[in-house]
Amino acid sequence: GNSVTQMEGPVTLSEEAFLTINCTYTATGYPSLFWYVQYPGEGLQLLLKATKADDKGSNKGFEATYRKETTSFHLEKGSVQVSDSAVYFCALRSGGSYIPTFGRGTSLIVHP
Amino acid sequence: DAGITQSPRHKVTETGTPVTLRCHQTENHRYMYWYRQDPGHGLRLIHYSYGVKDTDKGEVSDGYSVSRSKTEDFLLTLESATSSQTSVYFCAISDGQGANTGELFFGEGSRLTVL
């Protein structure tokens, strides 16, 4: 079956630090990969996605590259802000399924 | 922003009482989902729907039922609420375009407390 593994949090950083949140996956076929973000008190929203190997998704300064050889989709940002404090979820969809598989989420806390 | 409205947003109830949460969408999307979010468990799928009157169970469906009589509404019912069902419930929708590539759009959540 499909599975997504994310690094456990919380990840605590100072403003302007470099961010990496690791995500690895197991999937049948050729999945599409997603990062969702959940700000406090809100629902999840799509941050970025990649649909095939070597694609790079990017949005709001965040990037992630679909690495088929390492089955990874790590989220990175060069300089985080306090406003990036949120929970980040890695997810995949594969095999034509309309049911995505989510990781457990990684909480990011950015201090001024 | 996708048009998804959850109601009620907050509810406190007692053990053994029935509870219905409503998800309403204005996007005409085919797929609708109910998730619960709990610390340490992330998101868990309760039920989902792939069309009017077409629903199926997710990984944590025990104690929950759903109904979808119209495209725009997806109801989640707890027939007899228990304290273990205290959680934040999220509705999500998807248009089903592009198998694998479509994103989910989430509502803002309904916080349920069962005393």
C-alpha cells in the first residue's frame, strides 16, 4: 500500500534560517506528490505539488523536488519568516485513486 | 478560495447524543471527504463520497455515518457520540480532474467536544 513518512516535529527555527522538512514515500505506480500547509485555526491548503519525476514544485518561496530514485519530496525554504509557522503535510495520490495518502504532519515554529 | 462551508464550527455535546456536521460546497465538485484530525494521528479519513448517494468508508468509519443527497451537501452523523470522537473534523472536496494530480480543498474545520 501507499505510505508517507515525514520527519517528526516540532521544528523550531529562528527567522531567516534555512528550512528542510523531509518526506519519503512508498507508492504503487507513479504518484503525484503534494505539500499542504495548515495555519493555526484553519484547514489545509495546497502549498505546492509535482506530478512526475524531477519536477520541482514551488510557491511562496518554498520548493520541493520529486526524486524518484530516493522516493523523496523534501520541502525547503531559504529564509523562513514568523508567518511560516504552521503544520506542513506531505501527501501523495497514485493509481488513479481519489483518496490521497497523508503524512502525519510536521509542525514548524519560527521565532523572531 | 474554494467555496466550502462547515457547520457548526464549534459544538459541545454530551455522550450518547446524536450529532450531525454539515459540509456545503458551491464548487460542484464530485468528490467530498470527511477527515478527523487528532494530535499524534495527523489526518484520518472517515468517509468519502464520489457522487450523489455514492459513499464509501475510510480508515476510521466505525461510529460514523454519512449521507449525500445533493451534490453540494455531505453530512457526517455520529449516531451516539462518545468521548473518543472529540476531535476537529474537516471536510474536503476535489473535482476529480486529472487522476492523481488533483488537489483537495479543505473547509475550516468543526471542533467537536463530547463530554
